[in-house]
Amino acid sequence: MTDPASVLTPHVQAAMAAAFGPEWREADPVIRPANKKQTSADLQVNAAMAAAKKVGRPPREVAAAIVEHLDAAELVASAEIAGPGFLNITLQDDWVAASATDLLRSDRLVPLPDADERQRVVVDYSSPNAAKEMHVGHLRTTVVGDALARTLEGIGHEVIRQNHLGDWGTPFGMLAEHLLEVGEDSDEAHLLETDPNTFYRNARATFTATEKSSDPDSFAARARRRVALLQGGDAESLRLWHGIIELTKGYLRRVYDELDITLTDDDIAGESMYNDELPGICDALQEKGIAVISEGALCVFLDGYTGREGKPIPLIVRKSDGGYGYATTDIATLRHSSLELKADRALYVVGAPQNLHFRMCWETTDKAGWVKGTVPTHVQIGNMLGADGKLLRTRSGDLVTLQSVVDSALERAATVVAESRPDLDEETRATISHQVGIGALKYADLSISHDSEYTFDLDRMLSLTGNTGPYLQYATARIRSILRRADAVVTDGPITLTEPAERALALRLLDYGTVVTSVGESLEPHRLCAYLFDVAQTFTTFYEHCPVLKAEDAAVKDSRLALCALTLRTLVEGLSLLGIQSPDQM
Ligand code: ARG
């Protein structure tokens, strides 16, 4: 890593080992950013306070011993003992400049992990239901999941995307029968690609209208028979079901394409994929004594899971009618990720209310011995709320669809861009407003911690000021424009530092790799957002204080252009890890 704390760490450890003995080689030196209100130093080392008791000397003495043994002249300009015994470290300007230059010239901003630290990570995200339109809840799981997948890949991990499509269950009898009735290539059938809810509603309406009929050939009767045929593997029924799934894939491609989401057809790992495994899973759970029959259903009761009045909560793996549910499938997904895919981590980017479901499924899977070296994590997604603080719903009470949210963001972005750039031709403006609208929507989702609720606010998310997508996109466009005007063919430094604002920017840019890597561990994209926002603001201060194109001295101008180039690269790469494009101009 290029950030100063990471570079300083082994030096402090070596000093502690030299002063207090070899057992201090691996100690955490507790390095933090210095408190800018109290000191002009860059970093604060708190190791002395933590070590004092063990060493048996007062903290300030311990700090003095560390300084005495610190061998880092190239890195550290001064180390001053302050307060109860922490060390204020000021870094050498030359080190900051040289490190920034190295970073600019290296082909990766995030160093590749060592081979043994490279992980295989399954990311289950988006995961809508076939023949149903995606709603706002799916927007957030899709956007956060995609950002995590891109970030983990950007770090150098191997990512296996899984779109756990809800593509099985009793409604498919009714849907298959409706498809047959309207014609497999009819306009109604193609609604599955453009307006799946209407197709679903029409099927449901026909079913309800005939539900009470005693005619054995009524729609409802045929739909019921179709369920049984499908479950029994009847070829014609499976063909119809397949038709529904193919049309659904068309719908998903359209949505993902519009949103610039990296999921493809190949990533679909729907519920149906696990059908054949479900009976075996239930048998094994029963044999192992993990599942028992209760009121006709096969259930798992786990310690510590109780509901009202202390009643144990069952995890139903086989219903009393013999059908399998969502839980059985999720036991299968984790087993598959672990035993087949040999994943180090399995991330489920799914709404927070499903947490109990996942914890019970995982514990069951683990008890059965089907989790080998895989750590499952539920990346909990909080709800998106309307201005009234309630779930975003339409007047008829349904959750707002994903498409209507996307459309309103795109519409607003078009207005913003038409106002700010009336000089551009329509086509260019359309490209930019698409990038800005989608960028704004995604950034609004990502910049707030994924498990907290957030209020959908078009004005805020499309604002050109504040911690928003458009603000960051604008920052990249502005730097691009500076570089264009400079006619600089190569901007590879060296970076030299004369002004404090240059130094502050260079230092902040050195943190990028560490921030991205930590997001790969904590799975918190909002930390990357906060960092990029800070970089953009630090850049603004730099640009206000340091003339770039008008710099008198040629070497200073080159250095400042190089700082611009490194800032641009950092912002563009950071945004792309979040799934956000950077327009050429804005
Ligand atoms: N299809 C589900 C829904 O729309 C989400 C599935 C999430 N993934 C999983 N492995 N359970 O709520």
C-alpha cells in the first residue's frame, strides 16, 4: 500500500522491537490521521499509550524510546511527543512527492493482493422474481451488489456473480397456462419483456375469475394441473416455463443495460437450478437428526431462535404438502457456493428483513457439514423511503417500480444538463444526461450506509453541489477540460510540492488503494464515496490556490498537471468501481 500509515507501520514496529524486544515486531502501532485542530502534523502514533503498561514505563518515556529507535529518515521529517504520550509525525515532503509520482506512473492504483490473499467471492445480488417487474427494493440490492462485485474485482479478487432469480413455484403453473392461451409469440407474451406486471396481473385475473368453477377444463383447473406437470418434469410444461424465463431474460437485459449493471444471462442462478438437490437435502437433514417432522412439515429448530412467548421458530424445509420453499433453496445456495464453487466468501446482498432467514439457513447448512471454508455474509439493504418517511408506494399501494424511479431520475437529469449546457448538440446532451441520471441514482444509493434506510430525494441526488454523483462527475469533467486545454501529451510528472494545497492533495491521493481494499473487507461502498468526495474537495482547494495552466515555472506546471492527472485517474477509477461513469464534459 502507498498510504503513509501502511508505509510507516513496519518502521514503528521495528523501533518497538529494538527498544522493547522481538515480541513487539507484530504489534499494532495504532496509527491514525493527526488531529488537524491541534497540530500541523500528518499522523499520530498511539502505540506508546497502548504499550506503556506492558513495558512498565510511563507512556511518554515509551514514546521517547520509539523515537530514539525509529529508523525512517526518508519518510519522517519530525516525530514529536505530545499530550499523554502520542507521537505527532510529519512526513517528508520529498517522500510524499516521490510516492505520488510512483503511484501516477504505476499501472495499478490498488496493488494486487498476494496470491494467498486472493479470494473467490460469490456475490448474490439483484435477484428479482421472474414475470414480475423489479421494484425499488431491487434497485438498491442491484446497485450495491454491482458496486461490491466491481470493487472486489478491482482489488484483484475473483468474483462469481449469482442472480438468484425467483423462477420457480406455484405461480408458474398459472403463468405457463396464460402463455399458452395468449400465444407464445403474441404481443401479450412479449409484455414479459417490457411490462411483466401486466402479464402477471392478466394471468392472475383469469385464474381468479375461474377459481370457483367446477369445469375441469377451466383456466384455474388447467393452471393447477400445470403446476403438478411442471414439478413432475413434463417436457411440454418445462418448454412453456422456459419460454417465460427467456422473455424474462430479455426484460433483465434491458434493465441492466439501462442501469449499466454488469450482470449477464450467464450469471443467472435461479431457484430452479437447485430443484434436483432439494429432496436429497431434506433426507440428509432428517437422517442427521437436524430436521424433524412437526405438524406434517419437515422443520429445523435451532437453539436461540424463539418467537413470541418463547415458542421456537421453525425453519420449514419441506411443507406439509411436500413442496419445498425459499429456505431449502438457500441451504442449497450456500452448499453450492462452498462445496462446488469453493468460495472463500459468499455475499448475499438482500433486504435487511431477510436476515433471520439467512442466519437460520446458514446455521442449518453448517450443522449438516456443508460449509467448508466459506464465510457467508448478509449485506443487509435498508429500505428506500418516500418524502413522508414511509416505503415508496404507488397510490394503489404497490411498491414503486424500479423503472419509474429510473425514469424520473433520467428526466430530471435531462433538465439539469439542458440548463447547464445549452451549447451542446442534442445527442451529446442525451449521452451526458443518461450518465448523470444513472450516476446520481446509484450514488444516492451508495453514499449512505447500505443497511440504513434512505429517503428518495430527486433534488438532492441531482444537485451539482454536496456529496452527490453529479458533483463528482462534474469534478472529473472539469479536470478533463484542464488537461485538454493544457495540450499535455504526457502527464507523468515528476510531482514536486511547494504549496500546502499540493501536498494535501498528493497525500490524500496516496490513500486510495487502502480505502478500496478496506471497502472490499467491510463491504461498505459509502466509505469509498466519502473518500472520493473528500478527494474532489481537496482538489478544489488545490485548484483555487495553485494556478495550473498559468503556472509561471514549466516544472511547476508539469507537476500540477500531473497532480490533475492522478486526481482524475483516482476519481474515474473510484467511480467506475461504484458502477458510475464519468462524462467527458458536463
Ligand atoms: N427473489 C428474492 C426477492 O425478490 C430475493 C432473493 C435473494 N437471494 C437469495 N439467495 N435468497 O426478494
